[in-house]
Amino acid sequence: MSAWQAHLPVLQVIVPMLTAPLIILLRDRRLCWAATTLASLCSLAIAVALCIEVVSSHRVGYEMGSWPAPWGIELGVDAFSALLLLVVNGASALVLTGAFSSLDRDIDNERQPLFYAAWLLALAGLNGILVTADAFNIFVFMEISALASYIIVSAGPDRRVLPAVFKYLIMGTVGATFYLIGVGLIYLMTGTLNLADIELRIYEVADQRPIMVAAGFITIGLALKAAVFPLHQWLPNAYTFAPNAVTVFLAACATKVSLYILLRFNFYVFQPNLADHDIQFAYFLLPLSLLGILVASTVAMFEPSLKRLLAWSSVAQIGYITLGASLISIAGVTASLLHMFNHALAKAALFLAVACLGMSLRRLRLEDIGGVAKQMPWTMAAFVLAGLSLIGVPGTAGFVSKWYLITAVLESGAWGAALVAVIVVSSLMAVVYIWRVVEAAYFGNSEGEAAIGEAPLPLLFATWVAVALNFYFGLEASLPTGLAETAALILMGHLP
Amino acid sequence: MMTILEHYHYLVFAVILMTGFYAVMAKLNLVKKLIGLSLFQAAVFLLYISMGKVEGGTAPIFSDLIDVELYSNPLPQVLILTAIVVGISTTALGLGIIVRIKEAYGSIEEHEIQELDRK
């Protein structure tokens, strides 16, 4: 291994983080965009390199400042983090490549350098959460990414974005502070912050009340940040009023990275050590997942605003992810992780298509997009194909993870058939809400202004790349399934 | 009863935490909400700092001049230094958003803003 290759885990954070202040110095908005995109592409290349290394060598560790693990901060990338690094960096690079025109339309010229800097900080924070193996480090990166995402969301053109961001800030901070309380109590009892070290030492004090309280605080706090139903109140408005390109980025990554910490803590640290933790975890998460899937899908069926419709669908999809995890089986966790990857693909493609629509329509309610398919055939075709992946039609990425999920649910015992019924019903609901958009766009009549024509080429290109990836990973799913299976084995304690 | 008094700093932590949390949820004025959020975070700082104190321990400075066996744990204070920075950034950003809300809506009362949005 060459010298700089050993530093890949830390470069994953440093590249976007150090580019951010440089961007502010550049001033010119095109130059800023180019530099941001370049940094994000570099970051994606690092993620791919790390992923290749993880496949061959299982885990890539890194000691910050050469201080060994329990004393110094350790970074560690395994299959679980590699899977999400691909999602986060892939989404950021894809959106930035295509979305200059969309961002230029939404954001004032003089604010753009600051906006791009905040975007890179959000990326650095998300990457940091994924590479670090230290509980307090996770908190710091969580707040870096959260503060930066409040800023990029608040760049939205509508004034209603401001109350939405304020709500997001309050709930995000409460979630992160809950996590901080939990970590504090764990530190109080074990005297360590390194995740692997906590896992070793927590066993001796596992039956004591502070540890159980800590497990509660960490789980609830992260469920709040991950928008697990019914703690999703901040999500629909934040997604709806954010700039279109920001919605793509956040919808693909932000909640999934919080779910990453939630699963990492519950499976890696608590499950093997706390008595009955798996049962409590399942009883907590399973009903919420089912309610989330059904309620959010129902709301999406009646929602008049296009972006909010897709945001509610995201809440339902988070339900699928937590449903898989709450089965506490290898098959269930695999399905859950796979759905994180595949849902990010489908939702990114859908929101990119929405960003295309946003280029020629000012308002994006269903009544405003009537007949838009005539002026924007390529955009709407992409929306339909990505919608198929969201529904889970065979041949798309969405089908692969739903197949895994249904298989895992059927193995889970007596309740299996009822859970399958919920999944099938909610997939039918997805057909309904995607169809409402399709119906309006292909067969409706516009009451307001007509679209001026097809979206700019780079944005359309990014949208079609995302759609193509949905079909590629639907037919050739070995990379995400391989990573998800290894990650599930690690989380369930069958691999170190 | 004795154990409760011995651990009074946890009581202080819990009371401040819940006071802040109550303000975040119940107050309609956005600035008051943010004050509540700051209190909420400050309580957690107290939790960390009080746990690092070792009874009879001194500041963790190595020296040949004084003969000390027992030191307090400095790590929680270092952690909280970071968390304080995070807390200040959050408050600053929150206040910034409130200023923009005031400019856009002319009000910082949550129910009035909702009323304006409904129109």
C-alpha cells in the first residue's frame, strides 16, 4: 500500500472540509461551482478507493496523529460505512455536476460562494460521521453537517423556508443533544469513547440504570434526526422549501446517515451486551415503522404539492429501512441496508426530475404541472422510470431491496404474512401517488403558465444518470448486496 | 435520601434540562424557544463537567514540586469545550434565521407566522 493510500479515511473528511474556506475566497460563482464539484468528485473517488479496499481487506483503520486506539481517535471504514460513503459522495457529486443552472436560479449571486462552502461542510460532516469510530467525534461531525445543512436549506427562494429551517434547527439540535446525553452517561460508566472499546467494557455495567437510560436517549435522539415516524415533523417542510438541488442531496443522504449511527450503536454496542435489548429495540421500532409506512403513504396520496408528496414518501421509505432493522435477523438487516442504498438512488432520480421541472415552472403543485409532459418529455420519462424504481417494479433497484425485505419478513415467524400485507399495500399506495403525478403531467391541462421547454442539458444528464443507475443496480446488484450482506454480518456480530 | 443529596448535581442537571426543554416546546416566541434550547444544551455541559470531578482530586498537572496522587479527569472538560462551540454556533445560526423571519414576516411569534402562511 503506497504512503498516501493509508491516509484515505482521513482524506475523505479533509478534502471537502479544507476546500470549503478556499471556495469563499474564489468569489466568482462559476469558479466556486467548478471547485465545489471538483472537490466532491475527488471525495467520490476516495470513497470508491476505500470501497475497493474494504472489499479486499474487510476493514480499513486509521489512527489520528498515530495515537493508538483507546487513547487517540480512531477512524475505521468497514462495509457498512463504505456502502453509505458511496451513497453520500455519489449523490453530492451527481447533483453538483448537473445542478449549476438550478442553483443559480434559486440563490442570489453574491450568496453563492457561501452556499457552496456550506455544501462542502455538510458533505465533510456526513463523511466524518461515516469514517469515525469515536462516539464523541460522531457528535461533532453530526453538528457540523447539521449546521451546514440548515444553511443550505435556508437558501430556498420561498419565505416559508425560514420557519421550516427554524423547526429543523430546533428538532435537529434536540436530537443531537439527546445523543450527547447518552454518550455522556456511557462515558460516565465505562470511561471510554471509542466504539470498539465501549463494546468491550459496557458488558460489566450493562445491567445498571445509566446504561439503559443512555440507550434510550441515543435511540430516541437519533430517531428524531433520522425522521423516524412520528418524529418526522421537521422533514416535509424542510424538503419542500429547500432549493431543488439541495432537496436531492438531503433526501438521498441526511436521514440515512443518522440511521447509520442508530443502527451502529444499537447493533454493535448495545445488542450483544444489554439483556433483552433486541426485544425492546424491536418492540419500539416495529410498530413505528409500520405506522410510518402506512400513514405517510396515505398522506402522500392526498398531497397537492409535488415536492411535499415525495417528502412524505421519504418518511414512508424510512419506515421500510427501520422495519428491516427491527426484525433483528441477518436477512432483515441486509434488506434494511440495501434499501438505504436503493431508496437513495430512486429518490435522488425523482427529486432531480423535480429540479428539471423547477427550471421551467415557478410553482410545483400538481395542478401547475398539467400537461407538462408535452413540453418536457425527457424529464417526465425520467420521472416515470424513477417512480417505477420507488414502487419496486422488477428490473429496478427498488425491486431488489423490496424482494430482500419480503423474504426477510416471511422468515420472521407468525407475523410475517401481516407484515408482507403492509409492504404490498404500501407499494400499491406508492403506485397511486406516483400515478397522480404522471396523470397530471401527461393527461392534465395546465391552468397557469405553460412550461417553456426542456430543462438544461447538464441537469437532464444528471437525472438520466441517476435513472440509469436505478436500472443498472436493479439488474446487477452484486456490489450493494455484497456490501450490505457483509455489513449485516458485522452488525449482527458474526464478523469482527 | 442521603444518596439523592450526594448526587445533587444530577438533580440540578435534570431540572435545568427540563426547564429548557419546556421552553422549547411550550413558548411561541422564537427567541424564547432559542433561549430554552441554550439552557437545554447548558444542562448537558454541567452533566459532563460534574462527572469529571474526582473527590479530593486536583487539576491534572504533572509536577515534581507537589506530591499529588489523585487527579480529576480533564477529558470531559475538553469535550465540553467543543460542545460549547457547537452550542454557540447553533444559537448564532438560530438568531440569524430569526432575524430573517422578522424581515420576511414582520413577526417572531410562531402562531402569527402560521397565520400568515395560511393566507
